[in-house]
Amino acid sequence: MINRTDELAWLTSHLSQEQRQLLVLYGRRRVGKTTLVTTALEDVDAMSVYYLCDQRGSRHNAQRFAARCADAFDDVHPAVDDFVEAFQYLTARVDGPCIIALDEFSYLVSDDDTIPSVFQTIVDDVIAETAISLVLCGSSISMMEEGILSYESPLYGRRTGQWKLTPLSFADVRAFFPNTDIQTQIQIYSVLGGVPAYLEQFDTDRGLFENIEEAVLSKGAFLYEEPEFLLRQELREPATYMAILEAIAGGATRVTEIANEIGADASSLSRYLQNLTQLAILEQEHPVTDPDGRGLYRLTDEFLRFWFRYVAPNQGTLEQGRTEPVRAAIAETLPTHTSRTFEAVCQQAVQTAAFPVSCSRVGRWWYSGEEIDVVGLNHHTDTLLLGECKWTSAPVGRAVFDDLTALASSVRWHGDDRNVRYALFSRAGFTDELQTVADERPEVYLYGLTELAALFD
């Protein structure tokens, strides 16, 4: 279990309490829910039963779950027809604290819309006077939010805690590659993102491009077909969703642009975009100063962005086992791909405790063709941070700073009653002229890769 210390502490703390718990843990596939739960069960001093639900219906799962419980008691498998009977069997055998973890609970909800009501009965009537705690896990975010957490759900108000597990931040990803310099760590992050199951596919003894070729481009590798597998499991019409994601990875961010790219009517895309958003594969990004403004669509996962940019368009070549030409194309254009990831890394750096300007909100800003990579807001101190990120091989000079300061008046936030700070982030450092400017102006901060690493350390 790497870098899930906060989540693990939360889960074990709840499960170690004497009172009965109903905990909800959810998040997209491969994000580490199962590992987190099984690790917590090992750490808690109580009897536990872990059961992975499948898609064969509630009756089949209730019978298999009851059998799993019987195995834990070294008992004869009981005859049950539903989960109420399964938990009635459980309560008759348990004397003391017991934790039941139902993984992929969303499969049950999607197959049978009465399941939330069934588990309301279980919680309110069957296990109410016991020390049996429930952990419900699911990968279908919409199913978990609507079937369990929403106000309309029969289980609403009964949970004692919930946690939405998200991909790891860059700071956490660095721990997977502790002996690698930060430049390579950023490049790896631009390829794999923050999903633990993806990060584990790279061999720390191999170079970046060798890892890409072996773990992503090679037919039969775990990551080679992962996005297609993910979409087939969750969605109908996977071909349409694939086309949409490839268009977005290629730079189409508005509905009309996506529609034009895939040859579809813009009005027909809302359902597809909504489904991808519910799966946490896609999100609408808004200017940080205008969270209710018109948003742009972007992939939430760096690996999916990489895969749809480089693997999907070249699958004909890769299916023939010809990885070398695709690897060469990646090597040539990876700096352009990584530049967007570098912006995300710098936004995360601004939110670290070590950064000198405290920001309550951080994101991008754009308006009328102009864009600023990093914008931080602090409503309490009326502070506006403006930042520019350059993943180039040449040091950043005075012109970049002048362009940034010229845009300050275009950022409409708190009028003239604000304190403006500037931050520049550079892969290749800064010119002596710009360094002199920063030395003379305390509101200007410069971060090369060494200084950036220190923020995360």
C-alpha cells in the first residue's frame, strides 16, 4: 500500500470503533479501492469477510456471499435466496465485532434497483443490534452516488462515513520512482498519471522509452488495451466513446470541435459526455475566476490522454508488432505532450504548504484567446497569483514575464483591490536578466526543477 496513508488511517479508524459502521468507498477502476480495503481489514482486530460482487444478479451474489461467510465459520453452506437471508444467517453466527466488505457493490445496484431498499432493511432491522459493520465499495461513481449517497436513496443518512478515492497526486507518484530525477518523474506522470495499477507497470530499472515500449505499446501488455477494456465494461457503444476521447486527446475541447472531429451532430454528444464525466474519465474545466462560466472538456487521467494520443491512432502498426516507429514518434513529440502535464504539476506545487503564496483555489484562466497556465486565488487576503509554465529546452527570459504581467489587467477578479504575485516555472531555468528582475521584485517567484522538487519534498 503506497501513499494512501490518509485514506487508510480514515478507514482503519472507523473500523476500529466499537459502534457499528456503514462506510462507502468509491472511485474509478484501478484506483486502489480493493487494496485499501483488504489492507485495512488486516490492520483491524476484528473478524472480517471480504466479498467481490459480480454481474450475475443479486440472488446469485447473495448465495455466494453466504457461502463465503460459511467458509469463514467453517460451516455448511446455507440455502439463501437474497441478501436479507444471507445477513440473517450471518447474525446468527457472529458474536462480537465483524466487518463485511462488499466490493463492486455498484454491480448489485445496476442490476437490481431494489438493492438500496434491501440493504436499508439489513441495516435497520437485521444487523441493527449487532456489532457488524459494512463497507460498500464501487467503481461506478454514478451508481454509488445515486444509489447510496443521494438524498433519494433509501440508505441516505445511514452511512457513518464516505470517501471518494481519486488518482494519486504528483507528489505521491514520485514515491513510486524515488531514485529518478524530477524531470523524468514528470515525464512518467505525463504517461501514466496517478492510477496505482498503471504506475506499477513500469520497471524502475528501465529507461522511460523502454518502459513505454514494453508496458504500453506492446501487444499483450496490461496497458495496451486497458482503455478499451475500461470502456467496454462500463459503457455501451464503446466505439463512439473511443472516438470522442481520441478527439479530446487530440486537442478538441469544445462540443462543436469534438462533433466536427468525429463527424457527429453536436446536439447528440451531451449523453456521451455526461456518461464519461460520471465515470471520472472526463471533466469540464472552467476558468478559475469564473467557475460557472463555459467550460472546456479535458481527460482527467494522464494515461488515457497519452493512450488516445499515441496508441489509439497507431493500433494498426502496433498490432503488427511494430513498436519502434511509434516509440520514435513519441520520443519526438513527448515534450509537447508533457508541457500540459507540467502545468498540472505546477498547479499542484502552488497548493503545497511550502509555496510562499497561500491560495484557496488554483486552476487555469482563459478569455478571448488569452490564457494563463496557473492562477491562484485567496479571497481572505485579496491575493491573485499569476503563473506561467515552460517545458522548453531554453531558459525562460524577460519576455515571458512581461507577457504575463501584461495579462494581469485582463483577469477580472476583485478589481484593483488586490495583491498580485507572479510565479514562473521552467524546465531549463531562467536567464540572468529575469533572475535579476526576481531579485529586485519580491512579488516575483522563479522555480526551476530543483526548486520545484523542494516544494514537494
